[in-house]
Amino acid sequence: MTDPVSDRTHAAETTAASQELEWRDGDMPYSTAFGDHFYCQTDGRLECGHVFLDGNGLPARWNEKQTFLIGELGFGTGLNFCETWRQWKQHGEPDSQLHFMSFELYPMRAEEIDRALSRWPEIDAERQTLVGAWPEEPRGIVSLALDVRTRLSVVCGPAMDGVNEAKAGFDAWYLDGFAPSRNADMWSPELMQLLYDKTAPGGTFATYAAAGFVRRNLQSAGFAVERRKGFAGKREMLCGIKPA
Ligand SMILES: C[S@@+](CC[C@H](N)C(=O)[O-])C[C@H]1O[C@@H](n2cnc3c(N)ncnc32)[C@H](O)[C@@H]1O
């Protein structure tokens, strides 16, 4: 597989900071800095399937390409990655490759990832492999060949820097910053424009967010944006495509 991140990056020089977490309901992480949960309190794994996989036309689109590149804003606990990997193992073509590249300012420690993801027995195998491979001090670009068909790269540092230095060619984006009202950097016009520029023609995005300014930023960047029903009673979510 080719590496869509150039050899020299700011992110590679960045020492990752950590963020203060509170644990709610035993194993539900909550960021005190951003005042938000990492995923919906109903069921973050099912939310991932509805919002990020369905919203990007996955798993069906996996069969279109030999190597499929997913970008994510906000790795957090790795829940979206583990659920995507679980579905990839079931639905991906045997000779194709998945590269999941996530951009994260505050990478968690292995024991925090383990604690959060232990909630879901469905992704036990993925959690154990991820936690076993996760570095003690994640920094720079954490690049893990987790099985012969699946590679994870977590680019540590501000998403704006990481995406800027990534090579173009993303097939799908998971936009998963904290709530737009609390984490404006992850939804800015500049970052949405960068995402668009780095997306392959026909590439897509999906997000749980439905805020008007997020939709307008994505439209101004060039995406054709669609509103869909959100997860678990949420009225709307957004997804869209870069015209081919
Ligand atoms: C909603 S959580 C992501 C949840 C994650 N996708 C999961 O599966 O657990 C948002 C994440 O964005 C990260 N974040 C916030 N601002 C950022 C920035 N400017 N650049 C990169 N990551 C950022 C936070 O540290 C947090 O991990």
C-alpha cells in the first residue's frame, strides 16, 4: 500500500498531549476540556454503522477499489475504527486493502481505549489487537499494519496540520469532531476546504452533525450535501459527495 502522508510532517515532530477525561456510567469517556461525550450515549457502535458506514455507502463501495482510504477527524477511543474494521473483515474483498487514517490532537492511552471499548463484546477481537499494538506514548504518526489487509495510521496533532500534509486521494471521510458548538476548529471553512481538496473524485463524507454552519462550510468547499435522518431519534445528519 502507498502511504498517503508525506515523509516530512509537522505531525511527526509533535509530541502528543493528553486530554483530561471523566468516566461516566463506568466506561463512557467524557472530555472535560470540550464538555462533550465521544459518541452518543445510546450505542456508539450502532451510531457508527448508521452515520459513518451507511452515510458513506459502506460496505458496498469497498468493492469499487483495490485500496480504499478512509479519513477520520478525531480518533478518540478508536470505536469507529474498530467497528469499521469488524465490518471490513466480513465484507471486504479478500485481495483488497483498507487504509484508515485518523487525525487526533489528544491520542488516548492504551488503557483508556481498552476501558472505553470493553463495553462492546462485538468488537473484542479488534479492541484487543488495537490495544496490544498501541504505543505507550503515541506521537507523530502511529502506523499499524493490523492484519494483511488492514492498516491504521493515526496522525497526532491538530487535524488542520495533519490533513494539510496528507496526500490526496481519500475515498471517504468520517467527520467526528466534538459538537460543532464546542469544537469549531474541527468544522472550520478552511478545514472543510482542505478535506474537499484531498478527496478523490466521487469520494464522500458523513457526519452526525447537522449544524447549519457545518453544512454551509461543506457546500462552499464544493461537496454536494444531503441531509439524512440521524441516529437514535436525532432529526438530521449530513453526508455528501465530491462530484466525479
Ligand atoms: C467525538 S471525539 C471522536 C470519537 C472517535 N471517533 C471514536 O471513535 O471514539 C472527537 C475527537 O476529536 C479530537 N479533536 C478535537 N479537536 C481536534 C483538532 N483540532 N485536531 C484533531 N483532533 C481533535 C478530540 O481529542 C477527540 O478525540
